[in-house]
Amino acid sequence: MPKEKLRLYFRPGTCSLAPHILLNVIGANYDLTDAPRDDSYKAINPSGAVPALDIGNNDVLTQCNAIRQYICDHYDRADLLGGEDIRQRAEVTRWCAFLTGDFHPAFFPFFLPQRYTTDHDKTATAKVKSAGLALVRNGLDQIEAHLKNRRWFVGDGQTVVDYYAVPMLRWVTFMMPGGLSDWPETREFYDRICKEEAVIAAMTTQGIKP
């Protein structure tokens, strides 16, 4: 029986790129909607954030980790969640949690410095941005150490972690002086995954480049 068509709400270049890539990898039946930035979108997701996934019958799922798990379960792709090995599944969960809870928030002071200071003078916001860059560097150091002698984040094959890392590593390429040059293992991983058809297709559709 054909799977019910899904609808992914996204914005170009955001972390919603990760489930977009995943849908392509699986060959899912889906539509895309560029989420409006006005209050109309809050009827879909009250937080106004992306991604959001309409799974049918006006049932909308939010939060990237939940969306990725649903997509994998919906299409019987447990291998992308770590397979049957409980330690490997835990490792997938660990790295998804790291990317969601540690690495992703590290970018916020750089992109939205006004949230982190009541002093909106240029000098004050520059200091907030600098602090954000330090947090991003710390996260990259951890990723770099982990990827040494590894092709993928977990095990011998791709998992949802690899796709989730793509949008954040892409941010580094244009916000960090020198991009990923200080993290060669991470740079190699990013260059390699960005050559894959599913990633190229998602970025092309979103109108962005690696």
C-alpha cells in the first residue's frame, strides 16, 4: 500500500534541511512548503519554527529529532536510527542530542546577538557574537575528535546524525573565518556528504549551496 504523502514545512538553509535530505535519501512521497515568516504559520507550528511535518489528517509533528524518527519509522528505515544494535541506537540518540542541545544553540549568539544582551551597542553585540563563535569552535573540536578515523558519525553506514550535521556545518562555512579549514576531518566529511545526490537535490530545491 502506498505511503500517505507527507508535507515538510521548511525555510532555506535552516535545520529543516536535515529532514529534507532524509526524505530524499528514503525516496519518500512528500511535498514541500516554504514556511511563511508571518503569524499565519503559527497555525501550523505555534512556535513559528521549522521544520514541521504534516503527516496527514491535519496532524502536524514538530521538533527535528521527532520528525526524523517518525520519517524513519514510517518508511521502515530503522537502519538510519542505528538498527538493532542497542549501543549503536544509543549513539545515534547521543549525537542527535548533542547537535540539538549543544551545537545548534551555540550559533544563536552569533545569528541573534540581541537576544543575549540588553546593551545593543555594536561593541556589546560584537562581544556576544565572539562568545558564540567560541562555543561553535568548542563543538567543532568535539566533532573533529569524534570523526577521526571514521567515515560517518555512527557505525559503518549513514544515519540521521550525518544528515542533521549538514545544515550546521554549512553555517560554519560562511560564518567562521576560514570555514572548516581548522577541522580537516570534519571538512572531509562535509565535502563528501555534500556530493551525494540526496543532499545536492535538497540544496538545489532550497536554492542554496554548500
